[in-house]
Amino acid sequence: MIDGVFNDLPDMKIVLIGYMGSGKSSVAEILSEKLNIPFKDLDEEIQKVEKLSIPKIFSEKGEIYFRRLENKTIKELLTLNEKFVLATGGGTPCYADSLSQMKNAKDTVTIYLKTPLPILCERLMNEKGSRPLISHLNTEEELLEFVGIHLFERSHFYNQASLIIETANDSPKQIAERIVKLLF
Ligand code: S3P
């Protein structure tokens, strides 16, 4: 259904979704190099506008403020007459109308990077500090329980992507190569 679909689209947008630690930013960056189109990162766009880091936005302004901003920012990006590869935040498709905006946007494909729970937890254990939703979890067991439930709740949204890529422990480069083969 998607084979070759993007060859002639001047404003194609490739939007990566998936849980924290699934590799969205690394894969998007490599994909953008391979396709020679700009890379954007939704969290970075938000941080630029707010002039605050994501943890600071959460602690000083609260999660709801962040979710509103996330929704507003993705809508703005999706209406640009530009092509790009976008890495979203782990929660982006799960709040307000962000998922339907992504799915209905012109010349846009959404790709879910589906990574097994143990691999996510292994990666996230070392990167908790920069992620406000999990920074309070102390042990591997706590992290596994939290992420297990959270991923279960969010899978309903992620699974609505146009394309689902099972990443296992593949490198970002391998994943980007698979995506290119599927899309072009
Ligand atoms: C979040 C994921 C983060 C960031 C924020 C909230 C989430 O992005 O947007 O901390 O709700 O899963 P990454 O998926 O890039 O870590």
C-alpha cells in the first residue's frame, strides 16, 4: 500500500512515533540524511519556543501545559509546506487530537517504532534523568512495571500508525534502511 508512494511528493512528511527509548530521534536523523530532507525533533521545537528544557517545562509549568504545547506544535509543523522527518515525543500521539492530525495530514506517513519492553527498559534505566515521567523510578523492577503498564495503555495509539516497524535491538542505521526500502 505504501510502496513507492513518496517518490514524487515535494512536501512529504515522515513522522516517527513510539515509546521513549525506541530510537525515534536517532532513526529520524539517519533517515533525514539518507533521504536528504530536513530532520525535526518535536521536543527540541518545544524547548526552543519555551526556552526551557523538557524536565523544566514539566516541573515549572506542569504536564498539561506541556501536552497542550505538544499538540499545538505538531499541528503547526504538519501544516508547513515543507518536507521533513519528524521524531515525536513518546506521548505525542496519545493526547488530544494529535494522532488524527498526523494521520490526516497531507503527504504524511506515520511510522511506529515498536520495541520490546525489556529493550526499552534496559535503555531507559540509564537515561531516566532527562525524562520527567520516569525519573522518579529507582529500581529496574519499578521501571519495568511502570513502562509495562504505560506501553500497554499507549499501544492502542501507536498501533494506528500507517507502518509498524518491529525494531528488536536493531541499530538506528538498520532501522532507517528498512524504512527506506519500505517507503520507496
Ligand atoms: C514523553 C516522552 C519524551 C518527552 C516527554 C514526554 C512521553 O520524549 O516528550 O518527556 O510522554 O512519553 P522521548 O520519547 O523522545 O523521550
